[in-house]
Amino acid sequence: MNRQAALNRLHNEKDWDVIIIGGGATGLGAAVDAASRGYRTVLLEAHDFAKGTSSRATKLVHGGVRYLAQGNIKLVKEALRERGWLLKNAPHITSDLLFVIPVYSFFEKMFYGIGLGMYDLLSGKLSLGKTKWLSKKQTIQHLPDLKEKGLAGGIAYHDGQFDDARLAVELAKTAVEHGAVIVNYSSVTGLLKHGEKVNGVTVQDKLDGTTYQLNARAVINATGVFADHVMQMDEQQHSDIVTPSQGIHLVVDKKFFTSNHALMIPKTSDGRVLFAVPWHNKVVIGTTDNEVPEISLEPRPLQSEIEFVLQHANKYFKTNIERSDVKSMFAGLRPLVKQKNAENTAVIRRDHTIIVSKAHLITITGGKWTTYRKMAEEVVNQAVITGRLPKRTCITSNLPIGGTEALYPRQDNSLLHKDFEIQEKDIAFFVQHEMAATVEDVLARRTRLLFLDAGMAIAKAPAVAAIMARYMNKDEAWQREQVEAFNATAKGYIL
Ligand SMILES: Cc1cc2nc3c(=O)[nH]c(=O)nc-3n(C[C@H](O)[C@H](O)[C@H](O)COP(=O)(O)OP(=O)(O)OC[C@H]3O[C@@H](n4cnc5c(N)ncnc54)[C@H](O)[C@@H]3O)c2cc1C
């Protein structure tokens, strides 16, 4: 997957079957689906792949225990099936993780035990393992850092875990293997119309400033919380459909939570769930759910959210986490679809929505990482109808992600070495085969150092810039600009 090769094709080939705007989970999934069905497919991402919400998830491939409690059985069942398929199709980026819910009364044990038993039953043949009822002693053995006071026992259940930004890059590579053109730093700035119908896009290359146009039979808007912005390019009078809901995570050292299993707190003071999940040798704690007035590519955690997460973690962890113990914090915006009469964003359903405008712009938003494949299948089915493309069957439920081993240099899942040393050959690979164009691409999404230890990422930035400059033929001024830009972003990840 090489950026220049992609641009060369876009320069020479102007007519496509499907153009997808947005390179997050939804758009990349759609690109894999459309390309693997044999449609001539282009995906345009304004920044880097997964720069938006798709690098900021809790990293769970899950049916959503919380949605079960909300009674949304259809969503849970669908997500559990998708979980099974994703773990099968991308075993190098996903894993099975045991989650433990501590319980403090017999009633709680019955309630969560039966609920989680049902969760497992709903996964059918794709079950990752049976839900188990744990005694107090077994619960402490599973979670040795848990406060013991009042503990009655626990429930252990299985769910999936993954690296979100890595999966995004692997989906991009998979789409390219199937013939798609995928390009980052390419912003759609306008829609083209033939008569009343959308038939293409205007694109600006954000690295060299050039603009060009492309035509397609169907245009899919998969821009997450930015969906309204693209819909406005189609209809000036458009009224917004997305309610952005912010969630944050705090990342701390393993010493606070030494277990290899995850902790699930089933009911926070605002009625949500909170996770502590071991990830790349750190622990990710979150999340929150707050409607926010502004849509930003770099949303910042609110002080109230930070306090909320710390307070809940400290209620359960033996060793108190201070603000200074937080190695990194990150916020993401859920692209929830507006729902009349919703009291707050936590009660808005997580299902996705597909809207076809009068001018045939196809917008898909909502949903979650876990269900990206199903969303992609549905939106490409819609593109086939809208764009009058020849009908072909979706094959992604059984399609390996990431292609051949040669496309993925390591199997250790992290691309980060002991003491966070990143090797030159990895950086060269990211630049030459994964379209990494900035220091942030390498430190935030090709590796996950910014999300794991923001201070360490800032320390590593000059060395990464120097190596990238060698492979990209850039001068010292470029390196300085890159490091400054990275530091400005990374400061927002330090508490
Ligand atoms: C805090 C939090 C935790 C979550 N945890 C989980 C979890 O554990 N498991 C799970 O399954 N789901 C989880 N989710 C949900 C999941 O992350 C999202 O549903 C998913 O990432 C949304 O992907 P998307 O592609 O729709 O949006 P995005 O990832 O935001 O992608 C949209 C892309 O469009 C690009 N774009 C915007 N405008 C343009 C333009 N004009 N031209 C070109 N490109 C453009 C943006 O740069 C962006 O990259 C979580 C969400 C949040 C916020």
C-alpha cells in the first residue's frame, strides 16, 4: 500500500464504481467489502486512517453487555456474530479476553450470572468460552489488585479485544489487495452533480495542496461525527443527524492492575459500565458518555470525566491512582444518530443508520467497531441499488484481514519493543507500505505509543522524525515542523 502508487492511479483513472469518503472503521470496512466484490473502489481519508473515532475505542470486540441490559437483543446478537467472525478473520490483531465482574451480594451474583449466561448463549457456535460464577477467593485470584471489602464473588465471561488503529491499517491493506485505491491526507471538499444526482467528488491533497475531481456511480459518506458536514455539501438546508457523544480513557502502568484479565464495573454512578483492560502492557480505563457541543478531530477529556474515571477506578483498585500516575489520556466522539426524546447520550441506541439523499448521496453513521463488517455489507448493498451496479454477493464474513504475512512484519501484535524502542526497519515499513506520512501517524496509529505513554512519545518524536526524513527525502526544517506539530497534539494526551 503505497501513497504515490495510489495517487498515480487517481491521476489516470477518473471513473469509479464506488467512492467512499472517510477512512475510519466504517469507510475502510466498506472499501474492503466493495473491492472484494469486484467493484472499482476509491477511499479518500482527509487525515490519517483511524485519526477520528476509530483509534479511540475501548479496544473491545464485543456484543455489548450494556446493550443486553437495555434490552437490545438484536444488536447484541448481531455484534456477537460479528465478534466471532472478526476473531476468526483477523487472529493477529484480535484476542479472546476474560472479563471479571465483581459482585457484592447474592442478588448481584444471580443477576449478572444469568445475564452473562444469556450473553454467552446468544453467541451460539461462535462462543469464546463459558460464563463462570466465581467464589470470592477465585475472584481475588483473577483480580489480585481488587479491594476485597464487601466482595461476595464474581462472574467471569469472555469477549474480544483488538488494536483499533492497527485493524484500520490492515483493512486498508486488505482493500488494496483486492484492487481498491485507498489514500490518506485527501479531503473531500465538494460533491459533483450530474443534473440533480451526486456523481463524484472534489478532492484536495492535504500534503501538496493540489485539487482534482473523481466520478463514481455511487458516493458513500462514512465520515463519522463529520457526516453532517458532507451532507451539507449535498443539501444546504440539511438539518444535523449526528449527536456527538464523548468518551474518555485513562492509561496507567500495569502495577495498578497486574491481572491479564479485564475488570468490568457493571454500574457506575451514571448507570454505565466501566472497564479496566490490559492492553500492550498498560491498563486502559474507561469510558464516559457525554454529549458535547463541539465536533473536533482532537477532542479533549473534560475535568469532570477525568475525575469520574479516577473516582470509580479508585473505588475498586487497592492502589490509589493519582493524576500524576496517568501515562496518557484520550477522548473520542461517538457518531450517535439523533433520537427524539433521549434524556442523555448514554440511552441513545448504538445501531447504525443508512440515509440516501434525494441526490443519491449515501450516508452511513452510528454503529460500533465490532459491527463494521455488517455495516459495510449493508451500505455496499445500498450503493449497488443506488448506483445501479451489477449485483454481486458479499464475501467478507469469511475473508482474511491483513492479507499475506509479508504485509505485516510482526506477529507480536504491538510493534513496540521493550522500553518502547521502535526499530528503523519498522518505521521504513510504515512509510513505504502503510502510508505513514507524519510523525503522529507513526507514534499514534502505526505504533500506539501516544496512547500508551504520551511523555515517552514526545521524547521519541525527534528520532522518529529523523528516520522518516531519510526514507521520505525530507530536510531538517520538515523534521522540526513535524516534531513541533506532534508535541502540540501530544500535550493534549498528558494529564
Ligand atoms: C470512547 C469510545 C469507545 C468506544 N469503544 C468501542 C469498543 O470498545 N468497541 C467497539 O466496537 N466500538 C467502540 N466504539 C465505537 C467505535 O469506535 C465507532 O463506532 C467507530 O470507530 C466509528 O467509525 P467511523 O468510521 O464511523 O468514524 P471515524 O473513525 O471518526 O472515521 C471518520 C473519518 O472520516 C474522515 N473525514 C471526515 N471528513 C472528511 C472529508 N471531508 N473527506 C475525507 N475524509 C473525511 C475523518 O478524518 C475520519 O477519519 C467506541 C467509541 C468511543 C467514542
